[in-house]
Amino acid sequence: MDKKMDNKCCCEKKTYRGEEEKRNIANRISRIEGQLKGIRRMVQEDAYCNEVLVQLSAVEHSVKSLANHILENHLYSCVSRDLENGKLEVIDELIGLFKKFNKS
């Protein structure tokens, strides 16, 4: 796969989301931001490590949950559309995406 071509394709692609979906994602991101601010405050106030770690785990879960939500929508919309239109390069894109998801 030509990396130069791959970058060009990614830059030209967009996902158009409805207003309700944008609002849903924005609300989830706002909650995650709130969780992170709370963790910062906990550290500044010398909260016990265990309590901070529990909150960090909650943030990690929230981020993964949002990523899975966006991935699911991506599969049902963008990927299925590309496959229906014979754009099989979307499979390579998905493989790269899953590899990124599975990094530790």
C-alpha cells in the first residue's frame, strides 16, 4: 500500500453526523473532560493513590466506550457504504485501525 496515497485518501474523507449524534458525542466528551478535571483536583488535594487510580480506570472505560460507539457507527455507515461501492481498500484501513486499537 502506498503511504503517500493512503494519507491523501484519509485527508479527503469525512464522516457527516446528524446533530443528535454530534450532541451525544460532545456530551460524552464533556463528561470525560469533567472526569479528568476531577482527577487533577484529586491529585492537587493529595488524594490517596488508590482513589486516583480508580478514577483513572473510569476515564479509560469512558474513552474506550466512546471509541467503540464511534467504531460501531463507522462500520455500519462508512465501511458498509465503501464495501457496497466496491472500495475494498477500506479493509486495509480497518486492519490498521484494529492494530491501533490493540496496542497496549
